[in-house]
Amino acid sequence: MTMRTNTRTFATMIAVVATVAGAANASETAQLKRAKELQWSDIEAMPGGKFTALWSEGNAGAVLMRWPSTTKLPSVTREHDVHIVVLAGTVTFDIAGGHKQIGPGGFADIPKGIAHALGCESSGECVFLMHAGGGKQ
């Protein structure tokens, strides 16, 4: 069974990524955390989906995402660039009529204004780093 979320839910989740600025790095000190020290939050309307804020840089930020298998989100067009590095599982990308699966070690660079849909089609959960906001230098 494929889990679906509505466009509003996905937009809200992505807004968390873009607005993490200032929240993840409230101080000017180094942050060193083991995996067990990360504070995970649930993603509304995605049972089993979780995220944790990692860092911020101006109006951009990064989160670590954990999505359950068979997650499929609707297409969105963002007003900021998105960079994704897949750490575990198989993250799917539907862009410009094409479908691509990316496994651990793969990455995606999606410029603002490009419609795309993300999903997780692995037998286990997908874990990936998502950096959003700001612009390319």
C-alpha cells in the first residue's frame, strides 16, 4: 500500500527545512552529537516519518529525514534550491516526466522552480539529508 500525503502537508514539512535557520545553531559553539543524541520529531500526516534539524546558515537549513517505505509525496515546485544526499534506502525522484531511484551515497541537486515528487520505495526506511533554502553561490 502506498502512503500518500497531501500537498499542504509536504509544503509544511519542507517549510521546516527552510525555516530551521537560527533554530539548529542558536549558539556560536561547536555541536558534536552522536546519532542517539539527535532529537527526532514526527512528520504530521506521515505515520512513521521523522526529521531532526541539523544546522542553519542564514536563510537556509538542513534536516535529516527518516521516511517509512512506500512513502510517495505529491509533486511540488519550490522557491529555493534543494540538495539531498541519500544515506539509507532508495529515495525516488519524479522530475520532468522521468523517474529515478537513488540509493545510499547518491545525491540530488534540484534548482528552485523545478516541479518534483519524492518517495521512498525501499524495503526499509529511507534516511537522507536535505538542505534547502538560500541559493547557489
